[in-house]
Amino acid sequence: MRVKRTEIILKADCRRVILKSFAVSNDDRIRKIIDRILSLTDNEAVKLYQNVLAEFKDRHADIEDFFRMRFAEMKRFIPADRSCGEVRALLIGAHFTHEYSIEAAALFNPAIVWHSDQSGLPAGSKRFILSLRATGEGHISSLTFRTGIIDKESKIAMDEPGSRLTTGQILPETVYERSIFEDQAKKSGLHNEQSKEILARLNERFSGSELAAIVKTMNEPQSKYNDAMEPLLALCPDEYQLTFNSGNEISERVIFPVTASESNGIEDARFARFEDGPAVSYFATYTAYDGHHIRVKLLETNDFLNFKSSLLYGPAVNNKGIALFPKKINGKYAMLARQDNESNFIMFSDDLYYWRDKTIIQSPVYPWEFIQLGNCGSPLETDAGWLVFSHGVGAMRKYSIGAFLLDRDDPTKLIGRTTDPLLAPNMTEREGYVPNVVYSCGAIIHGSEVILPYAMSDSATSIARIDLNDLLRSMKNGT
């Protein structure tokens, strides 16, 4: 079975930066910083702000709006008897802002779906969207995108990504009254000395993301607050909506962690172009990581401009690597999952967000998968059945990519699988942040070929092409 590697390599680019809030954990320090800014003369303040703009404005489309937002959050630290004009307000915002390089460490674990806009292309060509996990300082992962075109001969051309990144606008979050939240904590048995200290740092009215920011500054490995944080965060709903300006290219849109549950990373989004009759939506399951625990969440969009993130729940949602089928099966939503850390399962539900029942469909058989099996993204519908790419882990924690085939009408039935890996890390792919790994979060079919993007040792990303008919013929009966 021959897999054709392309010469496309997408590497991390540390120049791709976003604006983030710079958190100073000590209130006295915050007041001192603000006092220094307020003590500047008018000329000094204007000159300093002009210098900031000259250095950073061309790197961001909405920098002054961000400064104003940060000033609004810091305004409570300004003494009532001190005045603050527009320039000083922007300067205060700038001092509590920093750049974050989303790809400083890695760009990996891709998924690919067909773009909703296929206009203006030559016959046989199609436009796609590639999602990627970008990882920066502190190993915080976010979701970023690229676009490109595949022509009738399956030649792939990547578009040049935009340079002025944006994290979009979070639609109004639920705002909590601290006194009510504190009362809920008491009723839940969560009120202790540690939680009192955490709550004391909150405004009288606060959002879940503000709570997450405070948790972030206090969340150290040996912190005395760790035992109190998780129960408190569990009292906050774990969903949000995010919108982007249509003037920003898709490649400039970044989904950076918003809620406390994902504060340390949005990991391994598995996108599916979901068809429900004539309606088409895009769903992505992903792992939310707070530095200690994982949760499985669902990202929804129709246009890659407006997104909604929600928590998946239920007794069958308890592990990484959940992948949604691209349409309902016999009237039910269907998902692949790994329940026991080593086997592939399938789940069905009437409710997209709640999952209870599960059925095992595949366990490790061959040496390259002895340690663990998992899926590599949403199943692909073919005449022969549901084609699923899988990852297998063998000796020396080496990750390889294989495939299996499920019955089209009853996908609980395994009808074929590859006995050997389709793709294993070669000598140019095995070195990286996590050595000896190839991994994918989703493929597409273009004509008679499968287009399989894959990550190389958790560092960079490439794309492979596989003849679909050869692949289907290579599979032996399911075992």
C-alpha cells in the first residue's frame, strides 16, 4: 500500500502573535504601575504612547480597542481623586497587555474539511479549510486555520496565511454576583480558607473568563489553591460564543482558550462537515485542558465566523479522541470514542450533547497497535463503508496511522482493517517535540484519492495522498 507524501510542510512561525491580557497577580503592584503612568507629564505620556503604537500597531488590526478593553478592566485600581485622559487610559491598557506567539513551539494535529465557498474555481478543483493545533509559551494550545485548493489531479496548493491575527470577540458572558456565587459555594460545601482567598480577588460582578484568569495566575504545581480551584470552576457553565469580523481572513482567526476548563489548551479538534438533509454545519470535538484535568467539548459553526463552544457530557464522555460521524445514522447522532484507553468504541445518541451508551468495535491486534488504538478523525463515507483512519501505538511509544472500515448501515460492525501501518514516522519525521509520532485529526476524499494531513512528532504538519481504491482493497476482513 503506497502512501504518497507531498512536499508540503507547515512549520511553526513565531511571528504569528495575538494580543493577550498581561496579568499582574499583586494588587499593590497594579496600583504602583498605574501610579507611575499617571505621574507622567502630558508630553511624556503622548511620546511614550506614540512609541508603543509605532512598534506594535502594524502587527495587530484592533490594538487600540484591546487597550481600551484592558483599561476598562484596570480602571477600578485608579484612585477616585486622580484624573485619567484618553492617552493615559490607552497607556494603562498597553501596560497590561502583551503579545503571545501562538505557534512558538509547534503547529500540528491537523483536520481538513471542504470549504463552504467553492466559487470561482476551475472544474475539478475544490477549496478546503485546514485546522491546526498551535502551541506556544507554557504549552498552551489554540486552534488556528489555513486554506488551500486541491485541483482535479489532486495537486495541493496552500494559500499564504494572513499576518494580523485576531482572537475575535466573545459574546456577552454570564456575569455572576460574587455574593451569590459565594453562597452557592457554601451550599456546595466548597467554602474554605483557600476558596475565600480566590473569591476575594474577584470583582463584585465577574465572568467565567475573569475567574479563569485569576486561577491562571495562582495555578502553580505546589499551590495551596489547587484543591479549591476545580470545584469552584465547576460551578461556572462551560460554554461561550465567539464571533470574528468578516474582514479577517480565515487564517487570521484564532480560537484561544476562553473558559477555565480549557485554560491550558484547546487540543486536537476533529472537524466534521455535518449534513442533516439540506442543512450543512461544521462540528469539531476537542479536548479542553486546564493543566490538571480534561473535558470533551464541541465547537459548532456554519461559516467559520461565528462559533459556539459547549460541553459534552454523560457517562460515555470520559476520554480524549471523540469523533463525530458527518451525518446521522438511522436517525441518531453517532460518534467514535476510546473508553478504556486502548480500544475503539462507537456511541449513538438522540442528543448531540449527551452520550450514555457505547459499544466496542475494535481492539489492538497487531504489534504496531499493542499499546493503544484511537481514531484519526471523523469517518469518511464510501460505497464500501465508513472509512476511519486510526492511530496505533507500539513499542517505544511509536505512533503510526492505519485504517479500518465499518458497515455503512450498521457501523457497529467492523468489516475491514489494515494489518500494517499506512504511515509511520520516517527518518525526517521522527524528530520533534514528541519523537516517533505521526498523527491526524481528519481527512477528506477528493475524487479517487484520500487527502490525509498529518502531524510530524508534535512539531510540524504535512499532507499525504492515498489511492482510495487501493486502500479499500488492502484491508482484510475485520477481526
